[in-house]
Amino acid sequence: MTPLEFRHAVRNGQFRLPTAGQCGAYAQANLVILPQAHADAFLLFCQRNPKACPLLAVGEPGQWNVAALGADMDLRADVPGYNIYRDGQLASQPHALHDVWRDDLVAFAIGCSFSFEQMLMDAGIALRHVEQRRNVAMYRTHIDNQKAGPFGGKLVVSMRPMKARDAIRAIQITSRYPAIHGAPVHLGDPALIGIADIAQPDYGDAVAIAADELPVFWACGVTPQEAIREARLPLVITHQPGYMLVTDIPNASLAAF
């Protein structure tokens, strides 16, 4: 299935699951949509936290068809699940945004670690959440984000268990792709980054870690949702964690070297 065909399936209600493993050669994106009045501060937040918030594209106010992300794009309906936050609290989880879309809304597309998963699998690195058709496990850490205006909060990370040799190879592969989070931010003892119980992710689904495996942690595009909770703005829209926007951007085009 091409990214366009996949987006049409989402738009038509035929796909409502986490997007890990879908259209593996193409970049997936986290989505943040907020009023123009707060867009400059959020842009600065992304610039100050590039590991968690690598920008793929920013729309114009009111623009829901950002051409830089793909053909026949409709940000109001091409994501399998949305979160709507009001005053920092999760208010609803619709499948489309037509009823809440406004002419002052600005969309930010942020790189996603799902984008490099096909590269890891092509290198022979097994990804348990993909094999088990689960959402990736995501955790809130004790690492502070760099603040910008009302946005701050803690860094969120995604975790994939790997054997040591696979973790080394994964670092080599993902380091080339800063636009989709780049190299891991931590591996090994989760307590060192403030994760008390690896079996209880804050977002997504837990997966088992074998005795000969290490948990490997990447900065995660769910981080802005923590910042949004802290900012307590009247309205912010995001994707549901793990339910991403599939773009037409080839992952290979995002290599930095």
C-alpha cells in the first residue's frame, strides 16, 4: 500500500490501529495543531528540543493540506486517532477534526521513530512490538525539556528491547537520521532516567524484555503532549500516541550523512 492509499484507508475509516510497520519506507509524523497565537512559542519549543521534536513541516494558519507532507493530504482526517486537549486536559479522542477545525489553527509535523523501524528490521533487528502488533511502549522521564513560553514538561521516550549487538547496530543506523529522532538517548537501567517500572508504560503497550536484552530508549514525539498538558492552553490537537500521520517523504531522503 502506498502512503496515499494508506491515508485514504484511514480517511475512510478502514484503519484505526497504531501505525507501526505501515508503509515502512516512508516517514511517519507526530502531529500538533494549535492556534496561531501560540505557534511562535511552540516553534521555539521545537527548536530548543530537537531530539524530541524534529520538525518535518509547519503549515500556514488554517492549512490542512500541507503539500510538503504528501499528495491529497487532509490533516483533519488522515490520522487514525486524534487527541483534543482543552486547558491541558484530554477532552476527547475523535477520528476526524472537521467539526473543530478553525482558520487560525497551525499544524506542526514532527519526526517519528516509527520511520526508522523498517531500516532496523532490514538490518535483521527484531522489533517486538511490531512482531506482536502492539503499540510501542512510551515512558515519561525525569529529564526536563528546555522551556519556551508556556511549553515545558518532561521528555518522553519510546523503548525497544534489543540484544547488545543489535543495540550497537541500531545506534549506528539511527544516528544518520536526526529528523526522525536520531540516536537513542539512553540504554540500560530505566531508573537512571526516572522510569520506576518498565512494565508500566505511560503510553502504548508493555512488551517483555528478555534476560539477554537491553531496553533502548529514543526521544519521542509524544513529548509535546506533556508540554501541552503543562501549558494548559484552551485548545490543542494532537495525534493519539502511536497513531501517526503517514507521509509521502521517503525515509532515505532524511539521512544527514
